[in-house]
Amino acid sequence: MSGEIAQAFARAKARGEGVLVAYAMAGDPDLPRSVDVFAALVEGGADILELGVAFSDPIADGPVIQGAAERALKAGSTLKRVLDEVVPAVRQRCPQTPLVIMTYVNVIMAMGEARYAKLARERGVSGTILPDLPPEESAALRATFDAEGMDLIPLCAPTTPPARAQAIAKDGRGFVYCVSVSGVTGMRAELPPDLSQRLDLVRKAASVPIVAGFGISTEEQARTLSAHADGVVVGSALVRAAHTEGPAAAKALCADIKRGLRR
Amino acid sequence: MSTETAAGRFGRYGGRYVPETLVPALLELEEAYAAASADPAFGEEVARVLREFVGRPTTLTPARRLTEAWGGADVWLKREDLAHTGAHKINNTVGQVLLAKRMGKKRIIAETGAGQHGVATATACALFGLPCEVYMGALDVERQALNVFRMRALGAVVRPVESGSRTLKDAMNEAMRTWVSQVSDTHYVIGSAAGPHPYPTVVRDFQAVIGRELRTQAQAAWGGLPDAIIACVGGGSNAIGVLHPFIGDASVRLVGVEAGGHGLASKQHGASLTLGTEGVLHGSRSLVLQDEDGQIQEAHSISAGLDYPGVGPELAHLAKTGRMEVRTATDDEALAAFYEVARLEGILPALETSHAFARGRELARELGAGRHLVINCSGRGDKDVATISARGVPPPVGVKA
């Protein structure tokens, strides 16, 4: 697995903190200004950056990220341009922060899996999350990524039965992304009551750290979850803050959530 | 004969590319469907409802005036437009809603393009007493007012989808997103032989009743098999339904007709088999209309049911292996075919079906006299009258303009 991701978790642990994986859409509102958003997230305390690459048909995303994808596509964002223009600029401004790409499998297929893995690794991407690629479909892609040193980060869902969740966790790369709610991305007032139990089960089986994501937007939620996970992913809330109030608002929200992750 | 090369795979195509949240539901559906398929009581129940309620078997009608006008093979029409609700879609929704009931699901969601699948789903839900929600692109809601009314009259909730191109593809995205949120008690009735495994197989099996009936009827009518069968292809459920039982019969030419829209060079069409490239859309790997960055392109067709940038994986496999011939018909050709069929046969075909008719003449002539050409008359054109009449109606027959 990528050393960078492991180091980010180790550094946070040494500081007595859970990891904040912060998501924003590359190319929203345009490519250069999305770099400012990513830099602001790191200034706010993000430990790992998740760079969304827009897809026209995002079946795992709720309205906030779907809207961001539409803006990014309008601004001319493509996987190639994100790798050429956004990733190097973010690396320059946040050299310590591991970068993970989140997109849909069709976007990767269109570039070519091997070409993507090589190019992304060269530019400094450590991992990739593909929410529409379940384990049954991922073997070939994962082998390609493994050969290049790119982590294919797996997802577990609330509907995933325990044995399946354990198998996914045991063989994970980078970290295991535990989807907290049955649903699409987006803020939720309440998280399911059995979430901590599920996280404990996955964490016990996992060979890599685990994070909880989907629906998380507050310091309080981060505090509750950080007892059961090595970190949290925050997406829609940051995307909305950056879109409506600008990078400084997203930075402030990162700082709030980061407070919740202190142990 | 099966074209399934592994569970859910048709050569390079098929699979299950969905959020992990849905995978257990798809596994559950696969298992429940296998159990139902092996249970004679289930098969009998489906057959009984098709007979008593849907009006199956639908007739095989000789199209004598088209035969004469086209000057080639004998033309026959497999009349899915005579099935209850006016299209083949009901074959699948009856099957899937019965399956959902068997699985103990409490509610049904569906997507629809032209509205035929939405109406068919709402109808099956009314018949079996389940609440129903139908996602429909906002543009299609405008174009298909009659079907929107029918769904509402049947008790379904119609949810217009404003994202993207506001058509079928976006309705399907929204239905999948909704399903991810409500997967525990909800069954998603996909209307095309597309989507993640096992849907392409389930939908094909429920629609294959069309082709099975045709085999029997062809034997009775002329004592042989058809020499060619034509069907229109959007997602492809009527096509795979009528063609599948003949895949193993080498003498039968299988022909799919896609939406040529404003012409293949215009980039405004729905010809994913002809011009699509390999990709993943709505849960399966198939041929899709996309740009070089993997963004799905908006399809165009005068018919809302063919206005889809993907196609079922089994049809992609049949097309790529050459078993199915693929042709296209433009909007204008489909409109011309609509009036030709209306005035020569007394049938108003759906605009989708009109695409199949548009390629009928040349195929009839290629086959020649004494051969038998069957056109799958997938649905009736009532729902399309606003679209068609807006372009002006040609002068009446036998009256000087």
C-alpha cells in the first residue's frame, strides 16, 4: 500500500487525533479555484484530500455533489486535466498531504486503467475510490493498481453482511471506506444507531485503517465516530460551504470537525 | 440457447457496477429469481396473469398491404401493441412485481422514458396492491402527458427529474439513487434489459414470452420459422424478448433498429450499438454513447423510449459477435413509417416501433418473395399523438390536397 496514506494515519494517531479525509470536487467552480479549496481544507486540518473527478451520471452521489459535478463539467474538468493541472498544483501547496481520487469506473475506463494508474501515481496520487466498483468487479483493476503502487480503496456499506464486510476489510488497500448510511452522499441529521457496532466489526477485521463517510458534517458526529473509526470523510458539507461561502468557510468547517476528532 | 458466458456476463458485457449498498439487494434478487424460476407455481401464476389480464398470446397479424407495397417478403406483425397498456412492457412488470411480492417487498420504484414502462409498472402495482413511484425525466413528462396522467390515475407517484438531459438516463440515475436509500423494503423494477446483473437476465426472461409465442404462431401460420425478425432497440427489452428464442436458429436473421435521430453524423441520435464505445452506465458494462473522457453523452430521438445513450449488455454482445444485424432509422424516417403503417394497415404504431417499420421495406426486398419477415410491433402510438400531430398531418387518403 501507499506509504503516504499509512504515514498520514500514523501522524494523526501520534497526535492523538482521528484522520480527516476531506472531499471537494476538482474543477468546482473551475480548475484553478478548486486548488484554492483543497489548500484551504488542508489549512483547516485535513489529513488526506479526496479529489472528486466529475462524472455525468453519478449514481452514488446526492444533490450537493451532483451539483458540484455539473459545475465542474461545465468548467471543463476532465480526469486528464485534473491529473495535469489540479493534482500537481495541490501537491505543490500541500506536499505532505496524500491525495486520493474519487470518481466513477467509466471515467477510469475511458482513460485506460493502466494508463490512469501510471499517470496518477507519477503526479502524486496515492489512492483511488470508485463507488460503483464492488469487489466482484474489481479484481483486474486492483491488480493493475497494485502493480503501480496505487491503492484501490474499498467500500463497505450498511447493507454489507458481516462476513462480506470482514472479507472486504481484511484485503483492503489504503483504508477501508465505511459508508455510514444506506443512501447517497449528503448531510444527515442523525446517523444510524448500529453504526458504531458495524465500524467495530470492520475495524477488527481490517488490515488497514478504517474511516466512516457519507452523512457526516458536524464536530459532534466526528467525535462520536472517532471512537470507532480511525477517521471520517466529510464531503457534501465542505462542497456546500466552499460553493456558497468560499474556501475560508470550508477551512473553518474542517477545523470544527478536526476538533471533534481529538481524543 | 444462452448467450450468457458466465453469471451476468455476455462476452465482455454485463456485470454489476453499482454502489456496495446495492450489492446485497442484487444478490438477494438473483437468489429469489432463481428460486422463483425453479418453482412451477410461480411460472403458472405469471402465465395466468399474462393470459387473463394482459391478453396473451398477442396475435401474429399478416400485414397484407405492407407486403404488397414493399414488394418482397411476406410481412407479419407480432402485436405487442395489443397487450394491455399498449406495449410489451407489461410482460416484464407483471413478472417483476410478482417477484417483488414473493420477496416481501413493500413498495416499487421504476424509471420511465416514454412512459410505457411507468404505466406498465403502475398497472402491475395497482393489480397486486403495492405503492409505486415512477421517476421520469422532466422533458419526457412534458412530451408524454397522456402516460403521466395514466400513471397518476393508476395511483402511482410520478417524480419529474430535472438533472442532466431531463430524459430516461437521468430518470434511471435518480431511481438508482432512490433505491440506494430505500433498498431494504423497495424493489426497483427496471424496464429495459439493462442495468446491473441480474436485471438484464430477468427482464429478458420475462420478455422472451414474445419470441416463444412467435415460434408457435409462425409454425401454425406458415409451418416454419421467420426468415428475419426486426425490432427497435433503445435499451432493448422488446428486441431481446422477441429475438432471444431464435438466437440458436442460424436461418433466422435478427435485426435491431436504433434511433438515428437527426442522422448519425449529427451527434444527435441514440445509436449506441452502431456508434457507442465500451463503457459502464447504470450498473453494467456495455456499449454507450460517451465522449473521450468517459462522460455520457445525451442521446436524441423523436421517440422518448429510444432516447437512451446505453443498451442492454446481451444485445451489445449479439451485435459485436455479428449474430444481430444493427441498422438505424432517423426521426424523419420513423415519422414517414408511422403514417405508412397507419394508412396501409390501420395501426398507429408507437414512434419507437416506427423505427423498426422504417427499415422493413429494404429488408423485405432483401429477403424476397415467399420469405417471412416479422416486425415486432412493440407498442401503440396513442402516447405519441401530440409529438406527431405537432409536425402536421398529411392530407387524407383519396382526397386531393
